[in-house]
Amino acid sequence: MNELQIHEEQLEVVQGSIKFPEYEQIKKSAEQLAENLKSVQVTEDTLKTSKKLLAEVNKQVSALDDRRKQIKKQMLAPYSEFESQVKEITSIVKDASATVREQEKVLEEKYRKDKQSVLIDIYNKRTKAYNGFPFTFDVFLEQNSNVLNKSMSINKCEELIASWINDKNNDLEAIKTYPDNELLYGAYLTDPISLNNAIKSAAQIKESVEKARQVNKEYEAFEETSFDDYEEDETVTKVFKITSTDAEIEYIKAVLNNKNIEYKLI
């Protein structure tokens, strides 16, 4: 493999110089001109003379500034070329670095896939000892993605797999002792991070189901209500406060409309 050698100490800078022998004289003349123009009493004649003088001076100063720009371009030309050369070399090395990173990424992905295949075999062998164990390797991997890292050996991974399976099995056995264990079992399968989380989820589900049953009973009782005993000219006004979902509110409105009962939302 070729090796790039850079001897930056061999770079030489030959500093250019610009000679401006009339600098002091021109500067002094410019200062005197500015001072004289400030002290001249302004009349139409003196103003015309001053403007004419300044026009000639500005023309010469403009020519001097143009020359400054030319000299600057000439002085920067060697640096611009050097800068372009360095950028070209940098670009080549950056492209090479990107290639190596991509190669590293491909190898890393291959390593992770090969290691995952080994761990799946270990996982499946371990779960055979637990009849009907419901969790796949993917569930384990979601909670322990670090097992695919190079820093964790296969032995450490196997220890973690064994411990995780055992913990989950203990939770499943504990669930059997709980009331409404079927509901809790379903909640734990959905979110097997911890048994406490599953217990909370199951309680929330049970509460929601009970509320739904109660609402359904109220609907059924309302639908069975007969309004035939009221005389046609008799008006009965009742106020109901209903707290429910939009869908349930729409259902109640549909029942009222079906029975030709006038109502108003407030």
C-alpha cells in the first residue's frame, strides 16, 4: 500500500515587496490640499476652482487605486495557485477517507448480521427449555440492541439472553396468580418491558372496558324508553349532561332523531 508523505517544512515563501518612493511626498501634498480647501473662503469663483482642482486630483488618485488593485492581484497570484493545489490534494484524500468509511460500514453490517445469526441460534436453543415461551428473538433485541456490538463477546451475550429469558418466564408464571390474568397476559405480551408496566396497562384497559359497558347499558335503557304516554300538546323539558366521545355523542343524537325528540345542544 502506498504511503503519502508530506514535508510541509519544505514549503518556501518568498515574500514580495512593493516600492512606493513617492508615498511620503504624495501624502503630504494631499494633507496640504485638504487643509487649504478647508480654509478657503467659499465664493462662486473659489468653489469652481476648488472643484476643478479636486477633479484633477481625484483622477490621479483613482489611477493610483487602480494600480493598487493590479498589484494586489499580482501579489495574490502565487498564493491562489498554492491554495488551489492544497485544496486539490485535500479533496483526493477526503474521497479516499469516504471510501474507507464505506468499506468499514459494509464490514460492520456484515459482522452484525453474522453475530445476530449466531445469537438467534443460541436464543432458540435456550427457549426450548421453556414450553410455549411467547417472545421471539426480535423482542429480546429491541430491549438489548447492544448485543450486536463488537465490544460484547458471544459469552456475555449468551449470559444476557439466558438471564432475560429467565426473567420473562418468571413474570409469566407470576401473571398466572393474578386476577384477570388473561387481560394482564395480553398487556404483558404487548409491552414486555416490565411486569409493573403491564399491570398498569391492564388496569387501564379494564377501566375502559367497564366504562364502555356502562355507556352501552345507558344507551340500551335510553332506547327502550317509551314516550307514547305523553299527550301531544304536553311538553317535557329535561337537561342532560353527557361526557363522552364524539362518536358516542353522535350515536345519542341519532337515537333522539329516530324517536323524533327535539333537543338542543348547549
